[in-house]
Amino acid sequence: MNSISRAVPEVALQAIRKLITEQGFAPGDALPSQRDLAVQLGVSRASLREALSSLSALGVISIQPGKGVFVQSPVDLPRGDAALSWPFAAQASPLDIFQLRYALEGFAAGLAAVTLSTHELDTLEDNVAAMRNELKAGDFEAAARLDFDFHRRILLASGNQAMLSILTASADIFLESQKLPFIRAERAMETWQEHRKILRALARRSSGAAQKAMQEHVRNAALRTGIAFVAPATP
């Protein structure tokens, strides 16, 4: 029953994306009322709200209380069985990016644990606190940007300019990958909890714990997106 209940919002999500594309809704246009959308798509209001929340997290729509639902950005329909549209398919798949982040950011976190300054640690603590506030407010776009900044600051603190250059050169791709886990609005706080765990390891100056916490976080973020990958076993 749980798999069915999860599938309905996903079907609604794809149906809304198709509706936006096929009926020519442009950024700034208002969609039909939630009541009309639920009837038109044949789904419950609860499933519709979850689908709209996911689309809002992806930046496709904007939900304005008391006003309605508005298109925020153009929609590219996913191909095949893909759950989400990925604008960087010609460069790398989401799986590729999560695997890269697993390797690169895990190592960077281990380095940062022994190199970051007190000021850098304080800045990360402020970031984690701000993310909690944005998630509680339901602003997933702002939370994703704080997520990106959290990871960027750890790479910066690691002192490895080559790794930081990779992130800088592919900032748009990295940021997009950090938006994906927020499609599960009910699990969004898990990102904050995992960041807290990484932060605690950094504060203890524990290189091994920081690397492990970061790698667990990246793998969990991928799983929240619907992506599972195998990582090499640690010797």
C-alpha cells in the first residue's frame, strides 16, 4: 500500500509537468486552482499537494498562499522512465555526479577536519542553523543554495584548490544535484540532520568520522532522489 501511495504523487507530478508543456504555460502564468487540478488529474488533494510541493522544490512552480500556483521556469519532459528532468544529460547523469561527490567531498571533509579554522567552523554552524530555518519555512530553493554553500565551504577549508576548481567549474551541475533530494518534502529535514552530523565530526577534528559522515550524506541524498549506487569497499 505504501508503494502505491508514493506512486500517486509521482504520477500527478509528471501529469502537471505535461500539462504545463502541452498547454503552453509560460513562466508567470497561473495554473488552474488546486481543486480543478485534482479533478482534472483524477488524484486526491493530498496527492496533488505533495506533487506541487515537489515541483516547487525543483523550481518549476511557485506556490503563493492566497493567490495560487504559478509557473516559475520552463519544463523539459523527462525521457523514458526517468523520474525527473535533468538539464545536464549531455554532460553527466545524476548518478555520475553523486558518485563524483561521494569520492571528492568525502575526501575533502576528511581533510577539512584537520585544516579548517575556528572562523570557518563558526560559518558552517551558521549555515546549518540557517538551513533549518529555511526548511521549516518550506523554502527548498533557499535550502538547496545553503546546501551548496555548506559543501563549497568544506571544499574550500580542505585547502585543495584542484577539488575546489572542479566544483567552481561545474557549479550549476552541483547545485542542481543538491536540489534533487528536496523532491521528497517530507524527508527534507534529513539533509539538515546529516549536515549536523558532518559538522559535529568536523568540530571534533575527527578526519575519519567527517569523511564517513559526508559519504553517508551524499549516498543518502542520492537515495532520496531515487538513485542507488555501489561504492568501493574501504580496505
